[in-house]
Amino acid sequence: MQFILLTWKKLLPAYVLILVLLVPGGRAEARNKFDIFPVYPSIQPNVDFWLKVYTRYSSDQGIIHDKYRMNRIYGVIPLVDPYRGNGRKINNKRIKTAKKEYQAILKKLMQGKPPTGAAEKRVAKLFAPDAKAAVFRSAMRNLRCQTGQKNRFRQGLIRSGAYIDEIKQIFRDAGLPKDLAYLPHVESSFNPKAYSKFGAAGMWQFTRSTGKQFMKVGYTIDERRDPILSSVAAVKLLGRNYRKLNTWPMAITAYNHGLTGMRRARRKKGNYERIFKEYRSRTFKFASRNFYSEFLAAREAAKNYRQYFGDIKLNRPRKFHTFVLKNYVPLTELAEEFNINPAELQALNPALRRPVFRGQKYVPKGYHLRLPHRKGLDWNKIIAQLPRQIYRPKQKRSTIYTVRKGDTAGKIAQIHGVKLIDLIAVNNLNRRATIYVNQTLRIPLPEAKLGRVAKHTKNKPAAAVRQTKPKSRSAAAAGPAENRVAAAADSVAINVDGLPPKKPQAADAPGVSESAAGTNPAEPLVEFLLAQGAPAHYRPQETPAGSASQPQAPAVKQTDRNPALKPAIVQGHFAVERLSVEGGKPIGHIRVEAEETLGHYGEWLDVPVRKIRQMNGLKNGRPLQLSLRIKIPLVKVSKNEFEVRRFEYHQELAEDFFASYRVEKIWTYSIKKGDNIWTLSRQEFEVPLWLIKQYNGDVDFGALIPSQKLVVPVVEKDA
């Protein structure tokens, strides 16, 4: 026996060391290298099933099968593209029809009746001749449809060519099996842009909380999106799982189910095979049970891809030059100096988020910026000649402001002493700078102005500033629209989105909200809500926007077919509601918003979580209740800094979500006894809680009662 300490010199931080136990003639994972990823007899049918999913059936085919006995395939049905027209609705109907047909056959066999038709005889052959009624009854409950993945797996293989060799080397250098590099085929089909409804991002599908343990994940940088940096993180996570669980089947399953969950399963069942065959829990379901089998199938298909897909041409790795920034830099200025298209920089630097490319944030100090390879070009010489003024000493600073009734973008810019065009750009507003009541805006500020903003904005809306005379009759007539939407900017014609400014016309004149003059822009949504059976309180009211009794349904353009939230709009109570002093130290008082944890507060405040827990008398392990009022210590960061960090987190959630998904329609759900909003969000609606909250602004989610109505958005992935 011997111990060797391995460190990956280039990408793994120096402090990350992995202790690997080597045995004579092989690696640490097993005495026999073929036992590293064992295919147990009990999981062989599952591996065979997933190999068919990846290599035989395409996404226009649905496999009707038994979810526990995967070798029991009843039939294959045709599916249509779910992203075109009513594709998903058509597919759901076909799946439902097929399940009913097979349930009828199974019921007949359960009753002991002999099979007659070809379909019945084929189904009967899937069971033992002496199968009991209970076996058929169970089979009726376990019908499932799996969409084929052959075409997607093929695309994943092509994409993987750009990264697979380097990722394998990362695993080898860390002393881990290089075949773990095939795991992204299961997670994302090697798509660096993959994003789940609940916030898992990138090729390795790291959640935000797990990702932050190994990477930089924030408003300017999200390393989960970078194939190489996220692979380094995957090495750390999988290595940790293996050191805690001692077998690769369990370590790989823990990648999906979580380390804590797998340790619990091991305590109850002892080994992987028993976990696979016997373990059941509220969270260990189909996906977790099949994750290792999927990996084995994906590994087989990828290693022998020519056998299954022919001689396909894989993408080639891109060459690049890495430039470490010695300070903060505006990306647009850097692109101009280097004469590089920003889109090319974006492709090479997927960890940089949209705000950097929109000019809302600088490229951070210390970032390893990748520059395209140019034959014969000396990047080092060009970099050395960069003008000193291109560097900035600090990141772009800002504060936040919550829009109130009567506000306009122009007045908000005026009271904060910023240019209207800057306010529009930093918030990604439309050409007419339309803003919405309760919308949170980012105010770009020079350092010198940060201190005095709070004095001006504490209690009065921006509209309280000296009013200017309306520039047009249309602008003056826009009053009714202000019931829900703050007035648009004063007369401006700014080319924000690259389109030529529109010529002002009647209802499209400057100073008018997105709907026609005199029309409540929320009415299309309200009409849609009522048509879908939403509660009557969504009918438009004459009470002012922002009043306590007025629910805030998301506003949409009058031309929108279905109500879809605008990605730029972030609503919530993100500001510190009041300040106090305890023991001579400043204390902030806030309300808990959706998707927030004590861990987030600790991160935004730069303080240990235990300090916040003790300050509020909160028990360890108890989740925070939505809208709970808590105290926070403002000793390490200012009130403004906390508010901005909090707002950026929520804006990041919304921006990333709407970059991949759209709200297709809405429906109404009636609360049942025992319902919990967290369970409903994850398991029933499959929609993130923050989005549900946007559609139900007047609902107290901590006090749901039976028969209470919730408006639920139906989310579809963009093609």
C-alpha cells in the first residue's frame, strides 16, 4: 500500500488536495479496475433500458414502460415537437390514451381472462405464466412514459468534442476515474446553457447552493456556466462523495440525491444494491433510483458512439489566450480596444453573466478573461499597451428603488441625479421606459452620491419632485393607466434596443404606458385570469395602485396573447423596512422573501448564520416562513450594500429563468387540506415559488386555507 498526494496544478486551487489510496496494479476505487463501476444483476434491466433511450428511440417517440421493472416495455407511441403549437397538449393526450389502453389490457389479465388480440398477447408475454392478480394490479399503477433521447444524445456527443478530452484530464489529474467525464450526458446532454426550472445551471447542473461551495456564483459571474470551471467543481463534489460513501455507485447517486440523503439510505440499507431494490423515501424516487443506471448507459453509448451513431464529427476544442484582469474593466471598451465582437467574447467566457455584456457591471478584477486565438497575434504585447484609463478601481455601484404610484422613470432619474438613459440601460427597460408599481429598479450611482440618496427617497415617491408640464396631450391623458402602471418616462426617443426610435403617435406617444392611452394595461391579464376561472377579486378596481387591498397581478402588453412576466421586472420587499440600534450596533428589519434562506442573509451581510439565528431566536434546521419579519445585523455591510446584494440575487433568478422558459398560460388551483406551498411548488406545480408569488401578491402563503384559490403559471421551456 502507498499514499500519494495529488494536486491539479493549473485549475484546482492550491489548497484543494485529494488523498488517493493506490493498490498494486490499479487505482484506489477497487482492486480490480473493472469493479469501479459495477453493473449489478439487479440494475442490468435498467441499464439496458436507458441504453435504448439514448441510442434507439428519438424525442418523437414515447416508450410506455413499467417504472420499476424497466425491461417491461409495453409499446412505443409517436410524439410531436412539444415546443410547437399545442405540441405538449397533444403529447399528453396521446400518453394518457396509451396508458388507458394498457391499463385495460392489464385489468383483463388481472381478472384471469385469456388474451385475445395481438397487443394483449404481447403484453401477456411480459409476465410469468402464473403471475398473480396482484402483479397485474401493481403494473397498472406503475405505467410510465419515457421520451426517447437519441437525437439529443447525438447532439450532446457533438458538443462534448469541444471539452471531453480536457475534462477527462481534470479527473485523471485529481486521481478520479476519467469516465466520470461522461456524466454531463445524463445531466444536460453536454449543454453549457442548460437551466432547470429550479435553478440548476450549466453542463453539470449545479444548483446555486451547491455551486457556491466550489465556484463563484453571483450577479456578475456564474462559473456553473463554464464547462471547464464547472468540471473542476464536479471533481471536488464527486471526490467528496466518494470519500464519504466509499463506492462509486453511491457517490454518483449522491450527485443527484445529495450526500446527506445517500448517507441516510446507507444507514438503513447498507449497500447500493439493497438501496436500489428496497429503499423508498419521500425524496428518493425514480430519478435518484435510476441515476447510476443512466450514467452506465451514457458511458457505454459515449465510449462506443460509432457503434450506435456512426462516424459523426465532433466539435473541436477552441484555442484561446487567457488574460488576468488587474482591475475592473468595462467589457465594451475592452472589446473595442481588442477589436473583438462582444458575442465572441461571450462565447469564450460563458461564466460572465448578461449584466457584464449589457454594461450594467464591469468585468471583475482578477477574472481570467479568454481571448480568441489569432494566428501570428501577440496578445501579451497588445495587452501591455492597453490605456490605463480603461481600468476602474471599483465595481459599478448602485442602489435600489421601489416604484410607487405616480412615479415616472424621468422623475426617478431626476431625484437620484442620474441620466435617464443610464436608468433605462441598467434596468433593461423598454424604449418608452415603462415602469410598474412595486417594481424594484436599480439606480446607478457614482460613489459620492450613495450616502445622500436615502435622505431623499426615504418616504416620498419620485413623483414628488417638481413636476414638469406634460409634453403632449396623450401624456396628460394617461391617468387611468396609472392605476396599475407607473407613468412612462417624459418625452424621450432613445435607441435602447438597437431599433430606430418610433415616431410618436396617438397612443404610442411618449409619456404613455405600454397600453393605449386611457386603458388599464393590467386589463388583458385580468380578462385572461377571469376567463381561466380565477377569483373575482382580479377584476380591475378604481382604488389606487399600491393600496393594501389591491392585488398586484403582473401587467402585460395589450398585444400579449398570454400573461408572461417581463424578465426585467423584479417585485418584492427587498429594502430594509426600518433601522434600529441594539447594544450600540445598527440593526435592520426585513421581511423574508421567496427563495431566501439564513445562508443567503449571512452571505449578503458577511456574518455567520448562527449570529442571525441567535438574534431572532430561530431554531437550528427550521426553515424560514415566507413574509416572516426578522432582524439583521448591519455591522459588516451598509444598508444599501445589503439591499443591492439581495436585489441582485432575485434579479439573477428572474433573468436566468426567463432566458430559458416562458409562461405559456395560467390556471387556478384550489387549496386542499394539508397543502404546503413548498410541496405544491416543487411537486404539484413544478414552478419556482418566487414565480407563484408574483401571480399571487395578496396571498399569505404561511396561512393557506382549504378552498383558497391560487393562480398558477404554466411554464414551458423555450425551444
